[in-house]
Amino acid sequence: MSQTAPTDPASTPAGLRHRAEAHASAFPALLAQAEHLAATVLLGDHGRKRAGMGDEFWQYRPTGHGDGLRDVDWRRSARSDATFVRQKEWQAAQSVMLWVDDAMSMSFSGGKDRPTKGHRARVIAMALCVLLNKGGERFGLANRGTPPRRGEGQLGRIAGHLMNAQGEADYGTPNARVLPAGSRAVFISDFLGDPKEVEMALTSATDRGVRGALVQVLDPDEEAFPFDGRTVFESMSGAIKFETLKANSLRDAYLDRLKQRKARLQDLARKTGWRYMCHHTNDPAAKSLMWLYQSLERGAA
Amino acid sequence: MIANLAFTTPLLLIALAVLPILWWLLRAVPPAPIKRRFPGIALLLGLNDDESQTDTTPWWLLLLRMLAVAAFIIGFAGPILNPEEDRAGSGPLLIAMDGSWASSRDWSGRISRVEDLLAEAGREGRPAAVVVLSEPTSGELRFQSADAVAATLAGVQPRAWEPNAATLTDWYGRLGSTDFETIWFSDGLDRATRTDTLAAFDAKGEVTIIETARPIYALTPAVFKDGRISVTALRSPTSAAHELTLLAMGPDPNGVEQVLATATAEFTIGADRAEVQLDLPSELRNRVNRFEIQGTRSAGAVTLTDDALKRREVGLLSGRDDQEAQDLLSPLYYLNKALVPTADLIEGVLQDMLLASPDVLMLADVATVSGAERDALLDWVDEGGMLVRFAGPRTASADIERNDPLMPVRLRAGGRSVGGAMSWGEPKALRAFTRDSPFFGLTIPEDVQVSSQVVAEPDPELAERTIASLVDGTPLVTRKSLGDGQIILFHVTSNAEWSTLPLSGLFVQMLERLAISTRPAEIAAEDLIGTTWVPEETLDAFGVVRDAGNLAGIAGETVAETPIGADLPPGLYAGEDRRLAMNVLPSDAELSPSTWPAGVTVEGILVAEETPLMGALLSAALALLLADILASLALSGKLRGATAAAVVLVAVTSMPEMSNAQDDARALQATSDVVLAYVKTGDPKLDRVSEEGLRGLSVSLFRRTSIEPADPLEVDLETDELSFYPLLYWPITESQPTPSSQAYSKLNRYLRTGGMILFDTRDGNIGGFGTSTPLGRKLQALAAPLDIPALEPIPQDHVLTRTFYLLQDFPGRFSSRDIWVEAAPADAEAAEGLPFRDLNDGVTPVLIGGNDWAAAWARDERGNPRYPVGRGFGGERQRELAIRFGVNVVMHVLTGNYKSDQVHVPALLERLGN
């Protein structure tokens, strides 16, 4: 598998080569991980389990009112007195746009044995892409605004984007303008930033008929707040600072606020017809992937 | 305490001044915060700490740190408790020691202190001299080089008496002209000479007094009071309640010196004396020759007894009473009256009395005795008996043969009557006693008159045999020796019929002089005039009775007047007819602690050892710091269970090891399996035999039975816990030390709670556990304090004969049949048709034998027998039986009387072939 390093005019050829090698070395790992994860979801053809446009035979049904002669399957009809229409299974290709938060906050991990939130988000996103690719869907990355496509090439491109993306901001904001109307979308983030931005993005996406899922990726430390004593908290970029003398006394207030944040996201998702789930980095990714895949399917129904 | 504290580097203590600065510094610094990157910060923004926290350290934490730092500083300054003082001094050094009996108890301690002092004086080049005040050297006080004096220290011994005023006054004059420093080892008792001696030393220079505050115990002479022996123990200084064990020592019937009786003297709080009353049978009492305080090596703690304590057994026999007895006319009335308070009287038939072997036999007007009686009497006198006869009408009228051996003199028939109604003479008075007479010195009351007497035939020996006579020279009392004994004849009656002598006090005194009755403890001075007393035994300062050897006799006047001292060493003195004990303390003695005028330096004998406190202080500082860590963690909210546990663990492991892990390991080893144990005798060879023996037995048990013992253990009775072991094998050696009383109480507890001791004298029981073999004696000595029930030789039906193997013999390396077990109850009887009696429950607490079982059981590393047993196949059979015995013993210990249950009878009968 090859990967073209993103051109960086400022870098020397040697630096370019070096970064390209570094990314290329990480990329197959990401893809391999994603494919490995995707293999856990058993998948036949990406059929819709209903009659429609497609290549595969679905069923014969008696001709009814409005069926054109062209639609009658004469071979089948010849074996009986009635005429039958041969229906194919509907095989509609969908466009799925993924937005993976690449802000600084995603590079946090509370324990050495746990991946960062960002890594977990990328793996889930990539695995979803692999699944979509197998299902024949089109998929794209909303971060870069690339149009949804299908095929191995698109997989490679997305993997390259995911590897290289590293935002400067503390918290990321989803970009809803690039979503094609009527497509599906998946936002993977910790949603710890300003909730208004998420709300805006979500409502504008819904306005354009986009539905999808929100995956909130959190570290267990963020859920438990296991800190005591005199502590200075810093955001990942170091831009925000907060000092407390007794961290453990803040725990309840923090947990309360986290709960509120989750409730707000859930509420938002319910109102807009999206689906919401919270994923913890110490849980296996397969569970979330399965849930995500099913919710996309169901959303399509 | 503080006075005895010194520092190796006191300059470091200056650092303590820095503490206030540290205080100020530490106060200002709050605990440093921790930086954390945390994306969830967005949710935290706007939250406030609910309680405001001080940013200074709490005062108690500061104090803790201050203490830690202070402990470090003081610790590194090297504090030392009881530092060795340098006794700087110059000029000659006199070491004066009281050297009385009261200092003998810790004499070795005193001498070692003297050695130290002399060594120090030697280093400083000071001449020195050592003097024992109880017997100061004659001649001028001479100072020699300290080394030379140290060489003579071995010869410096305490004396059994106290310093004597006269000798000391003499000695003060010989102190010489040079000034010197004096170190005076006092024995801690107050006495009259103290002030003078102190003044004499003070005049020469500085005086330091060294004395111990340990109580001094002493005994006053035993007296006989109200039928009991009374001994008073004294002590000084008085302190808390205390108990002393008094031992009455004397020969047993075999002539071996041993403890005849023990008594406990109980000092109540603050009392300086405790009286002990002993009620001993006269047999035993007459054998007591000294009392001593157990465990006190001092002449004062020993009091010798003399004849004063002995009660003579006196047999009384009068002629046939054919007249109706009237008390006052009875020939024995006055004798009875005179002797009852001081002697044990027996009356009865002559033959019976002789069987009781009395010391004295008094025949009142018994003229003739039968032939058999005469022979018996003669034998008895020959062996040391004293026959005292009184005359009377029958004696006077009897036809006594010319050479009656039971009469000291030949009597003229008829007697004579003087001063009666029918006579023309006056009643005769007594002539003063001559010097040769045992009555010499007794005052003759004027009203003693003799009106009738029997008269001796003139004889060449008559004058020699007369010990008292009337004014006209006719003998009143005659005496002759016969063999070891003597025969004495009073020529008057024992009642007031012929004379008034029995009515007077002189009669009692005469009986006393004849050693018929006991004499009072104190002898009047006039009684002693002209007598000579030869020392038989002397008492040294350590309370050891020694044979006096050929010390010269001492005049009675000296005995009467001189206090105990060099001229009259304490001991037992023999006079003509009695023995006199000169004891260290007179009966009216009192002990009082010495008092010293203010300004005199008084030190203890034992110099407290130097104790460096550095380690303790540094440990304390570390402990404080650990506490500080915990406190700081708790304060900053970082104290979790794991942290606390880790800190405490570090603290515990860094402490000096206080746990007795070794003991625990031993206990575990002893309790996780059945473990046989043997008593450590201190003889390495024997201990190895025991060890190998028990190991061999353990192996046999392992192979043959369901008992699977671990390796045997050695048990030190003094230190080890016994209750873990079902069986103790205790081989007896002559040399093994007698366990302490604590060890005995432990052993008794062990026996009472079901333990068993297998005693093995290893001598094949040739002595039958009497005292005839040294091992047997040692066994008796060792087992005496044990709480052992009545024993009997093992009966045929003892459960030990069938606990595992059916046995009738219990051989070891020897094959004596006799082993002793707890006696069966007297009412145990075999039921009809059963071979065994229904015996007592429980396990016999002791098993005593002498078959050297361990040697028979012993096996070497390869499992081969270690020691030969018997000869050939018979020997191997004997070894097999020995092992079977061992198996049976262990089974018996572990299963108790299980096999004595009648349930097993049918099976056993079958095996026995019935």
C-alpha cells in the first residue's frame, strides 16, 4: 500500500521524505487495525432487504395495476396462468460523511495502557470506512470536505488524512456545510468544547436532511475525575489553566456537569433524529463499531 | 538522669539555635501543587473550592518536623547516658573495705570495682593500699604501686565479723603522716565505729564512699520457745514485702548433710524483721545444726545451733510404787517438774524405754534390775547413754553386790541419817564445789540441807568420783564413766524425803550442768570462768561451715566478753560437756542502714554502663519523619490505603527487630507436626545420644504407626516453651544444672496439663532409684520439686504394656524390669473374667527408668544402630523390644488410656491366645 506524503512547500525534500516515511509506517497499522476491527462485523452484500433497484433477484410478485409490460417476467409467467413481475433487491449506494475530531483535547489518555481518545476515534472511523467500502457505500471525511467516494483509493486517502490531521485548537468543531444533502453523517469527538457549535452544526445538518450518529469518546479519567490535593489543571494546549487546592472537593460538581453535558447531547440527538452513544477508551472498540454500523443501517430504513 | 548525660560532640548542639528559623521557614511554605493536563478542564471552569484552605502548614505538623530535626541534631551530637567518669586525683589512694559478713554477698563485684580503681590509679602513677577494716593489717599503713597492690587482691577476703572498735582505734594511730584520698567500700550497715573511721579518713583527705543499696539479710540465733524453734530474719534497709526461704540444715540418718526442713520468712512492708516458727519433731530438731537463708552467701545469713536447741530425751523410772501415790511424795515428782520445760520425758518399762534410746535415763530409788535389763542398760551406757540414779530407802536397804557396774561407788548397806529426830547431829549442808566438779561455780543456797543419805564405802577412787559432797566430806553426788557414757548417783532421794535439795533451784542447775536438761541459750559469764572452748567448726564470711582444724582453744572469759571478731571467730565451740555456737549476730541484733553525714560522696558499687543514645534518637527522628510523611499526605489528601500501608511497612521494618521470629519459627516447627523432645543436659555427647535416639524412635514410629513425627527438638528448660511437646525425654547426668524455680513451675504446669517426662538414669537401675548411685541421687534432687503423684513399679496390667505392642519388658541398652509409673488407685480391681483392672484415666505424668533407652533407639545417618545392645541375636531382639517400648510410650502419651478401655478386651484376649 502506498501513500503519498502531503506536500509541504516549506519543507525540504529530505524532511518531506522523512515525514512521508513516518506517516506511511503508521498508516498501514491504522488501516490494518481498522480492517481487523471491521472483520468483526459479519457482512454479506449490502442489501436493503427490500425490493428496489439492484442487481440481485429479490422476488416474483403477481403483476398489479400500473406495472408495465416491460416489467413482466415472461419466463416465470409462462409456467402459470398469471403474470409475474421479477423484482430485484434494492441496492442503493449511500453517502456517509465522517467527522473525526482532531483537536488537542483528543490526544489525551489517562493511563499508559489506554490509547488516546483521538487514536480510538480514528480507529473507529477507519473501521467504519472499511465496512462501508465493503458494503459498497460512498464515504468521505467531513474534516477536509472531500466528496464521498468509494474504493480502496478513498480508503487510502482517508487514512492519510486521519494520520496527518492535528488541529491546533483545544476543542474541535464539526463542519456541517460540507455535508451533501440527504447523506448520512458520523461525528466522533469528545464534545467537551462549546456545545453551541455542535448544536448549530447538527441543526444545520438536519435542515439539509442529513441524519447520523454522535459518538462521544471519553477517557475513564474524565468520567471518574480521580484527582485530589492541590492541583493546577491545564488544557492540552496549555492555553487554559485552572487551579484548585482540593481537587477532590470538585469531583461532584465536575461529574454533575459532565452528566449535564451528556444529557444535552442526547437531548439534541433525539430532537434531530440522530443517535448518540458514549464510548470509553477502556472499552473494546468493536462494540461501538457494531452499534454505529447498525444505527447507520437503521437510520437508512 | 540528666546529670548522667554527656555528649561526644557537644558543639553540634549549637545547631539547635537554628530551629526557630526553620520554624519560620517551614511556616511560610505551603505544599507545592501538582500540574495536570486534563481535557475536562472545560467543565471545571467556574467552579470554586468549597472550603478555603490555609496556605500555611498546621502548627502540629511543624512541631513534628521541629522535633524530628531536634532529634537529629541531638542524636548526631552523640549523647551518652551514664558516661564513664574520669576520677582525677593525685597522691596516694587508700581503698578501705569494711570486709564484714555483710559485704561477702557481692564481694566479687566489690573486688572487680577495686581492680578498676587500682588500674586507674596505676595509669596515673598513684601509689595505693587496700585495707580490710574488719581485720586491718598490723604495722604502719604502707602505700605501694597500684599494680603491686592489684596483684595481692586475690588474697583480700571478707571476714565473718564486723570491724571492731578497739582494733580500729589502734589502727588509726598507724595511718602514717602522709595525706591520701580514701575510697571506702561500705557494707551498708550502720555501726558504732562509722563516725570515728570517717573522721580518721577525713583528716587525711577526700573520702568517697561506695555502697550498695541492696537489702542485706541476716539471721539471729535460733531459740527454743513454747515447744517450737523460733528464728528471726533481719533485713536492712526495710523495703517492700519480701519472702525468704529458710533452710534447716543437718545430717540425715545416713550422716549426709541435707535440708531437713524449710520455712518461709515473710517480711511485711516496712518491717525489718520476720520471725519464723518451726515445729519439728524432736528427732529432726536434734539433728538440725544450722539455719541458713537460701541463696544468700553470707555468714550473717547462717546461724549455727548448739546444744541449746537440742531437747534431750529423758527416761524416768521409779521403784515399784506400792504405796498409794501421793504426788508430792512420788520420787519422780520433782524430776518431772525440773525437766518438763526443757526435755522430752518418757516413762514406762525399762526395756521399752531403752528401745527408744533416750539420752538420759533416771532411776529413782531403783535398787536392782534384772539380768537382761542390766545387760541392756550396760550396753546403752557403753554407747553413750547417761544413767542417773537416785538413792532412797530401797537402795539403802538393798544388798548391792560389791562391784555392781551400775553404781559409781560401792555403797555401805543401810545409809545414814543425820539431824533427824532420832539422831544427835545437825542436818548437813553442802560443801562448795571444787574446780574439778561440773557444778563448779554454782551458788549453794543456805537452806539446802541433807538429813539422810547413802554412804559410800571408802575406796581409792572415791575422791576422784565424787563431784559434790557434804560439809563433812561424805559424797553427795558421785560419777563414773563407762564406755562412752557415764553413771551418776545422787546419794539422796529425788523427792524431799532425805534432803531439801530437790526443792531448791540448785537442783535444776545441777541437772543442767549434767547436760540432762537443755540449757538456756545464753551462758552466764561466771559459768564460763576457767573453761576452755575448742573451736570445732568455723564459719567463713561467705557462710560456709569449715572444719576448724587445729585452732587453739579459747578461754571462757574471752568467750564471755569479747565480741565476735578475729579473736573469737564465729563457729561451733566444744567445751567439756557441751557445745556452744558463736554466731555472727547476737540474738538481740538489729540491722540498720548506714547513714552518712551530708557532704560525703556516696556512690553505688555497680557503675551503670555507658549507654550511647545516638541510635535511639536517630530512630526516633526517623519515626517522626515517617509520621510527618503520613501527616503531610493526609493533609494534601493524597493518603490512600496503599500509601499508608507502604509507609507503615517501611516504618515497621526499619524499627530495631523486636519480634522473636526465631521463637515463632521454633514454635511452628514444634506444632506443625508431632515432635519428640529431649531435655538439654549440657553434656554434648549425651545430648547427641538423646537426639539420635529420638530420631531413631521417630523413624520407627513413622514406619510402623500412623504417628509421623518430625525431627526431634532439644529443649532448654529455662528458655523454651514446653507445652508443644507430648513427651520429654530427660536423661540424668550428675553434672547437669538444677533448673531454676521458674523452670520447675513450667515443668509442673507441663505435667499437670498432660505432658509426660521420661526420666532415664541410664545406669541400668542398679541402685533401685535409692540414693546409692550418683545418678539416682541426682534424679531425686532433680525430681524433688516436681509435682509428681505417688509412683509404683509398673504393674503387669498397666496400659503401657498394650498401647501398641504387647510388652512385658521394657529394655533399653540395659534390661532392668523396673520402671516406675503413676500408682493405680487403691480401689482398682479386675472385674470378673477380665485380665485387666479398670485403671485410672489419663496418662502417667512421669515414667522413671534407667535402661538408657535413647542409646538403644539411636541410629546414625544411614539408619544403622549407633550403639551396641546386648550380644548377637539376643541383642537385636532387645533393641527391637526397646523400640517397641518407645512406640508404646509415644502411643500412650498420644492416645491416653484408649487401650485401657474394656472394649478392646476381646481383641486383646484373642491376641494373647486365650
